[in-house]
Amino acid sequence: MANTNARILSTGRAYPEGVLTNADLEKLVETSDEWIISRTGIKERHKAADGEYTSQFAVRAAQQAIERARIDPSEIDLLICATVTPDQILPSTGCLIQAELGAHRAAAFDLAAACSGFLYGLTLANQMIRGGQARYALVIGAEVLTRYVDYTDRSTCVIFGDGAGAALVGASEGDERGILGTRIRSDGRYAEQLYAPGGGTRLGITADNVNSGQHYFRMKGNELFKVAVRSMADVSREVLEEAGYKGEDVKLFIPHQANQRITDAVANNLKVDSGIVYSNIAMHGNTSSASIPIALDECVEQGRISEGDLVLLASFGGGVTWGSVLMRW
Ligand code: COA
């Protein structure tokens, strides 16, 4: 299968019905709708109810993508679930999703790269398809982040939401469409800018650790902000340059939905027109690995992408991790 391109054939998305508005948060912590909107752009976010869990949203998003690609789940060779909020420690959420979908031939696993997880997964799927190891790959980003949010910490509880997005990636031979370039990076020296110390083997699941909230997210928002803008812009520029394009050539730019001010700063840095930058942060907040595939599916639904358009994706997240993918739709 030499000269095979990998292309996103279809997408899907799902989220909990439950919504947490800024007004709801005003009742929980000392904050205001005005502060949250001006500092983040977020108005509301979806929140899973007790009893709802990550793979449920992943399966719904994946089923949409599979139906739209008109393939049978048994044709999927690779199933990647990007998540930092798995259903359980063992087995992987990917395997649980695989069983629900009936994707019995797939190699299924989880990928933990926080908000960059979907682009990490897309990068792996691209290589597996180009190398002839897979014909169809399902890349999912799915999170129930609100389970790890401390609703007494105003600096984090306003940011995160829940949901899932999926992309069915397939081989597309002999045309110009598909993934043109990918770049993924990480730097563990910044691990403590966004982390949850408890719940693993280091600070185990003891009553003391749970009671003192060791499993909750902690974030140095201010420092993260600067690293996010710089690294997303740098890696996007690298991917564009390598493929022979400039920011002006991009028809749709979907950055990870972390904060409207980060999105604006990255777009400005890359010199892409604000009109081609997609944002849904107001309605979803930051859904980590789910944010880009949810946004992509919304763009497809709204007719914001046409065949042949140059589409740029960029992400940044805990780890820290970051990446960019350029594709011709
Ligand atoms: N409501 C009201 N005030 C708040 C608040 C809230 N929800 N959260 C923090 N504050 C306060 C702080 O306590 C601080 O008060 P102080 O000056 O009295 O100490 C003040 O606002 C400024 O805090 P700071 O952290 O400097 O604010 P900021 O402008 O950097 O905005 C974030 C905070 C979190 C919105 C911003 O840093 C951010 O979005 N960073 C990136 C986070 C991110 O995207 N993370 C995920 C990456 S994938």
C-alpha cells in the first residue's frame, strides 16, 4: 500500500445532557459570570450525572462516525481512545468501547496525552494507515473530567467539561486529500502545571488520600497559559512550513478549546484570519482530548468545511503535551 494517504472519512460527537452554567458555579464558589466569560470565554459546560461514565459517550460518538462512513465495525483495524479519565484502571476504555461497538478485529488501547490525546491518536493512525498496517482506524477523544474537579477550587472548576468526539480515519489512495503533516511533542519538566497527584501507584486510593482530594486536578493556569500559546503556535508553524503553506492558506483552524484568550493569541501569532478560527468554548468549556473531535464534528455539521480545504488542528495539554495536524479535507 505504498503512497497511501490517511483521511478523516467521518466524525461523531456526544456529551451528557447535564449542563453546568456559570450561574450554577456562582452558587458553589466565589466567582461571577462576568469573570468567567472575560477570562475564559466559557458560559456553560456539560457535566456527566452520577452513574454516567466515559465509554458511554465514546461509544455514541464512535457509532455516529462508523454509520456515516458506512463501514461495518468489524472492518476497523485500530481503535484508539485518547483519555485521562478512563472508565476503570483495567482493562483499557478502548477495549470496553471495542466490545460495545463490535469492532472485534481492532487493536484497541488507551492513549494518555491529556488535551493533545486526539492529535497524538490521529498521528499514530496516520502512520499505521500509511504503513499498510491498518485500513480503518477509529480515533476517539473522550472524557468525564468533572469527576476530577474540585468544586471548591474556583481556579479549576470553571474550566472543565465532559464529552466525546470520534473520527473514522481511512486509507485514501491516489488523491490529494488527507493528512499532510503531523507533529507531536511533550515536555515532562512542566508536569506540575496541570496534574492530579492521587489515584495511581504513587498516592494510592486510600481514605486519607481521597478525603484530602489528592485525585483532583491542580493547575498553574497563569504559567500554563504562556506555554500553551507559544508551543501551539510554534508546532503549527512547523507543520505548515514543512508542507509548504502559510497561515493565510488555512481555511479552517481548530485549536484545542482551552480558553478563548489562548485561541485568540495563537491565531494572532499564526496570522490566520479570525473568521476561520473555530470556537465552541462558550458551550463546552475545556473537554481535553474530546475538544478537537467535537469541534470538528460541529464544523462538518455546520458546513464549515468543504472538500479540498486546508484544515489545521493544534493542541496543548497536561504533561505537558502539544501537537499539530494539517490536512486537506
Ligand atoms: N472567579 C473569580 N476569580 C478567580 C477565579 C474565578 N473562577 N479563578 C481565579 N480567580 C482569581 C485568582 O484567585 C486571582 O486572584 P488574586 O489576584 O486575588 O490572587 C485572580 O483571579 C487572577 O488569577 P490568575 O490565575 O492570574 O488569572 P488569569 O487571568 O490567569 O486567569 C485562568 C485564570 C485559569 C482562566 C487562566 O490562567 C487560564 O485559562 N489559563 C490556562 C488554563 C488552561 O487552559 N488549562 C488547560 C490547558 S489544556
